[in-house]
Amino acid sequence: MGHISRYKLEKLKSNAINVLTSRDEILNTNKCDTCICIKLLNNKRSKLATPKPKFFLDKIASDLCGPISPNTYNSYRYILLAVDLATRYLEIRLLRSKDKVYPNIVELKNSLEGELNN
């Protein structure tokens, strides 16, 4: 956020001749308001993080990308991505329009549940 980390500054000082006049200049990076705010936010995010799912199909993340340009040779304009967060199994589907998202997700869910029994 505008300056390098304290570790990098100390390494720079040890490798260069009198780049910084004193160690106090290195320690002043702790007083950076932006760094303090970012550290507070990172601590909150780590405490609120949900645990990783342990079993296949416990949690699936999906994303719709598009419209892509140019279209594919079969006029597909959208890409549907679905990732199982426990196993990192990735499924990619090409779609011609956004109204095909829900039927594809239902079909994907049914096919994955069928594989779960296998």
C-alpha cells in the first residue's frame, strides 16, 4: 500500500550501504494508517472464515462468465463454472443464453448426485 514490508526494508538496509540512516525509519512503517486498517480487516476475515467442506457435494461454488466475444463456432456466449469446494472437482458448461443457467445447474446437481452413489 505505498511502501514495502519491514522485512524487505531490513533486507535492503543489510545489502546496501547506508540506504536508511537508522533503524527507526524501518520501524515507522508500523505507524502507517493504511497498514493498520488492513491488518485489522485481515484479522476479522480470518476469524469469520468458514471451515472447508469435508465431503463431496457439501458446498459448490459457481460462476457465470460472459457474454464472451467472439462467440464460439456453435454460438455459445456464456461459460458456467461449478467447483466442488471439498474435492476441487471442476465442471465447465457452455451456454447460448443466460436463461439456460438454472436448467444446467439442476442437471449438473442430478448428475453429480448420481456419481456420488458410484
